[in-house]
Amino acid sequence: MSTDVDNNSGVASSVGIGRRAFLIGAVGLVVAPGQALAQGAKRTFKLEERFLPQRIVSPYDYPAGTIVVVPRDKYLYLVTGDGRTWRYGIGVGKAGLAFTGSALIGRKAKWPSWRPTDNMIRRDPKKYARYAGGVPGGPNNPLGSRALYLYRNGRDTLYRIHGTTEPWTIGKAVSNGCIRMVNEHVEDLYERVPVGAQVVVI
């Protein structure tokens, strides 16, 4: 196991376990490390340790505050500007449905409402047509507890970084193009990034 040293504290920990334990405690994930309980659901699951939030040496040279999403690796990085980054595990969209390039966080929402896009309804009316009128925010909403909305040239791209009611899908390509995170993890990210933050999807 490699050693991770947090530059702010100077304390070494195995793969960020110390920092991760602090973070998980801080955001309310009160089950055993690597375990999580879906909000609004009774299904428990084991999240691979590599998908837990951890602070690592930054693999990308972007300005502090930039979010870098790497769908192929199932990771989202938040660059902190001191040569390090927060890394989170994500679930991503099926091949061919994902956004790429740069955007800005145009707005943020707690317990956001959701409506499937017209394209989603056309692709799979059996699954999505019943939600055409929208779903109010809450523990059963597919966007989970938080959403960060990506804008380009002042317009909503319809691409989001958001929580999920299906946290067992983290590390998989199963959604409709957006980036999904465990609710507790997206809540942490939500507090760390402001509206206007740059997002790069590569």
C-alpha cells in the first residue's frame, strides 16, 4: 500500500485512509469503510476502496478549483493547487452519450428536481415517459442529494455532476451520460466548488 502525505497536515496515511476516514466521518457516512447505504433504499453495498474520496498527488496540471472528469477511469478530480487533488469515484454514461470538453458550473442545487431529457424519453419511452412531468427533489430522485449543472457559452449543456439513488453503480457505465457520485461524496464536492468553477471532461 502506498503512503499519502497530506501537505496541509504533514501526516502520512496509507492511501489517504486517515484523511478519508476524517472526510467520511465529516460527511456522515457512518457505516464501515468501503460500505454505504443508499439513501431512500435498503440495499447495502461495498464500494471499492479506490472509489472512496482520497487526497492524492495531482495527475493533471490545471488551476486550483478545476474539476477534471475522466469517464474512462471512473474518477473525478478536484485540483487543489498545491500539487495535490481530491479524487472521487464516479459512475458514468454509456458509451456515446457522454459530454466531453470544457464547461463551467452554471448553478448548483440541493435536493434538485429532475426531468428526463426529450432524447432520453425518445430512446426509452417505457422507462422515462412516465417522468415527463418531472420528479421533485428528495431521497427518491435520480439526481440524489446535490447537482452541479454544466454550462457552456451561458447555456445549460444538460450535463450534470450529481448524486444517485443507486450508489452501487459507482465505477460502472450505466447512466445516461451524466456523472453520478455517492450522495455523501457529491455533498462534499458541492461544498468545495463555487458556481463558475471550470470543469474539464477528458
